[in-house]
Amino acid sequence: MTQVSTEEMICPHCGESQDNHEPDDMTYYMCQKTCEKCNEMFWYSVTVTREYTTDRGDEA
């Protein structure tokens, strides 16, 4: 099985982008989805990362 990581969800059967997906702020491990274009089932996972930058706000 070939795994491909992309910014958008792509069906591994037909290569088409999927319009409907999980909310952008949730991480999921191994979910099933039926392709919106070719109706084939495939597995996917979503990894969400968050980065914080803080500043005291003091004028130097």
C-alpha cells in the first residue's frame, strides 16, 4: 500500500480531491471514507498541529 501525505484529501483509487472531510481542528487515526467521485472505499488519517507564539508586549 502506498501512502501519500497531501494538504487536501485525495482518493487513492481515482486521484480526485474530496470536498467533504472532518473539521480542520480535529485529529483522526484511520477513518474510512467512500470517494465522492468513484464510490470506492479508502482509509485516511488526519494530523492537526498547532503552534503558539507568545510575546510579553513590553516596549523595548
